[in-house]
Amino acid sequence: MNRDELELTAALTDVNSKIAKLIFRVMDESSGQGLTEYSVPVAEVEHYVGTKMVELGRTLQERATASGFVVLESGHPPTSSP
């Protein structure tokens, strides 16, 4: 693995962890019985996680394109998704 791949893997792992924490937080808050007090509003966390997901999505798309992956004008690959 080269440096770029390591950085991408670390970023993906980080956002995956943040998604899991967000899910648990939403479940905690929606149960009506959550005892945890949060210092940041859930909307702020959602915005941060969403932004990171979009950034990483673009990075993954750029890597795929650089490796020769073909995308049609419609934005879809010529074959079905994996």
C-alpha cells in the first residue's frame, strides 16, 4: 500500500466510525430515554459526516477514473454495479 492508499483507508475508517457513532446517537435521542448529554447538535454532526462522505465519494470516483474505469455521459458505468 502506498501513502495515498493508506491515507484513504484511514479516512474511510474514520468516517465509518463517525457514521456508527451518529447512528447510535440518533437511536439514543429518539428513544426518549437517552441519558447522554451532547455538546454538539446532531445536525452539526450530520453535516460533518455528510460532507466527509461526499469528499471520500469523490476521491473514490477519481481513483476509479484514473484506473481506467469508464463512466457514460449518464453518470452510470456501462455495466451493472458490483
